[in-house]
Amino acid sequence: MVHLRTITDYTVFRCSWDDDRARGFYNPPLILRYSDNETVIGAGTSDDIYLFKINQTDEIMLLTINLGLYYAGLEVFDASLSKIADAYFQSDWEVEEIGSLDDLSPITVAKRIYEYCDY
């Protein structure tokens, strides 16, 4: 099983209207900023967001959970925040493969979804 460390020194933001257009976006995405790097992430504004470091690697995991819509997603990035893998669980039967989102800690959810990521 993968060993993770929680990261807290990151920000998630939306661009201003003008900055959004300058970046070429017309539907404002959320952007993750971590360690002087930025990337667009596949999270919604009502998602809970968690960031983890995979021990003994340079890889970062971004976990998004939305209990209202009952889905979870995981994106795996390298040190420069280039996406290298992802997995999303969007229907009840998919989520139940990893257990109940209501009962598991975010780090446990991340570890379980990580097993479904293809590199």
C-alpha cells in the first residue's frame, strides 16, 4: 500500500474574468498552486479538496470529494504538476468499490482510488 503525507501549503483559486480570458479559458476552472507551479484541476467549486505527497517519490495526489453528488476523484501529478494519472468514481456502485465516502478518511479514500490509477 502507498504511504502518504498530507500537504497543507497549497492554494486553489479561480482567475479573474480578464485573467481567465488571457489564459484562454472561457469556463473558469479551478487552479492548483503548489511549490511555485500551477495546473488546472478537475474539481468543482463545491468539492472538498485534499493534497497528499506520495512518500519516497516526487508525486503529488489531489483528491476531490463531493458528498452531495457522491463522487470522488484522484489526480496524480509529478513535481512540476504535470498530470500522470487519474481515476474518478462517479456512480454509487463505483464509489462502493472503495467503501463509503461518509465513513472513510480522505487519506484512506486516496489510497484506495490510487489502486485504480493506470500509469
